[in-house]
Amino acid sequence: MKIFGVFCCRPFEEHVYMTRRSNVTAQAFIEYILIFGLVAAVVSLSLAAMGVSARDAYCTIAKSLAGNPGSCAHYLVDDFSSLSAWTIVNGNWRNENGELCGGGREGRIFVPLSERDYVINVRMALLQQGNGYGIYFRATNFDQVDGYTFQYDPGYSPGAFLFRKWVRGNELSPFARANAPGYNWYNVSRQIRIVVDGNTFTAYVDGQRVLTGSDNTYAYGGVGFRTWDATQVCFDDLSVDPLP
């Protein structure tokens, strides 16, 4: 019986031990997956709240490690070292120290795009004086522009962020508005981000969502900038990217 116990029963005990160990390993693996998924969800929600997509985060890391990966291609990138790609319709637009600056009167400047949905990023927008500036999107027929603007607008009492629609060169009343009384509008470098997704538009300033609106009129078009009245403003480092 001893011999039987040695040669028969011990393998059975080892089998039970290995089975239990495998079950523990599988359970631990599942727990790791759940924890990783929870962390990823929290990070994704945090980035979204700041107007930063997972694609942007990936591109930032990938560029630092391996240059500019193909999956991070832009529709448009411009550091404003030259304005040769732009159409100036009105205003005093010029390059100042590598920045696009305009103002002193009604000004409009555009670059064409055929894309429908995209994300506009302006790394630096600095309003020095005046009633504000606008950023065009889905703009066509530049001489008598059709499209939309997001407006950083201290002149719209008591100071507000706006979305406007343009029809044959004329601006209509805002279809979305968020008042911002007491906001520090002037001489602060702002980062502007506009997400154009179907009929829904969302604007962020310095990573904070400030305005959301919707309209179905225009489906595609280019981007641009607008000044009016005594505005003096400069912009730098524009990119237009695919939606994440």
C-alpha cells in the first residue's frame, strides 16, 4: 500500500496543487486587467474634461520617442512664418516675430480645407486690446463668407464666448453663448481648441470647456481668423487635426 501511495496518490496531489495554482494565477490576471481598465477609463475621462484627446496624448509621447508618427498626421499645420497659403479678405494682417497679428479694423483671413470634421488647436492667442476676435471653421466662399466663428468676445456685454453663423458675409445672432463677466480677457496668452464634430461644436480655452453649440447648415470648409473695431491680437502655432 505504501508503494501504491507513493506511485499513485502523490501525482494526484500534485495535480490538485497545480490546478489550484493555475486558478489563482488566472484570477490575478483578471484582476490586473480590471484594474488597468479602470485606470485607463479614469485617465480618458480626465483628458476629455480638459479637451485633450487620447490621440493627442499618444502623439505627444510618440513624437518625443520617435519623431512624428504617420498616425499623427495633421490636415494643416502653420507656425505663421509665412502667410503665403492664406487668403486675406479684409484687414491689416502681418507677420510679427513669427506670429500672425491683425487688428485696427474689420479683418478676415482664411485658409481652405475640404474636410468636414476636425479639431482646431491654436497654441497662442493673445488679445491686447479691443472687443475681441473670432476663429472661423467650415468656412467657404471667402469673399462673402459662409461658415461659423467661435468668438472670444469681451465686447459682447458683459463679456462672452460665442458661436455665430455667417451667411454671405453677414454674421447672425449667436446660436450659442456663455457669459463670462469678470474674465481676464487681455494680455494673457490663451490656448484655444475647437472640436467640430458633425452638427456639434465645442470650444475650450486653456483646457477648460467654455461653450458647446449645434447647427446643421454647413458640412465642410476651411478655417480662419477675424478681428473688428479696435482689436489688436496675435496668434501662433495653428494645427487642424482629424477627430480622435
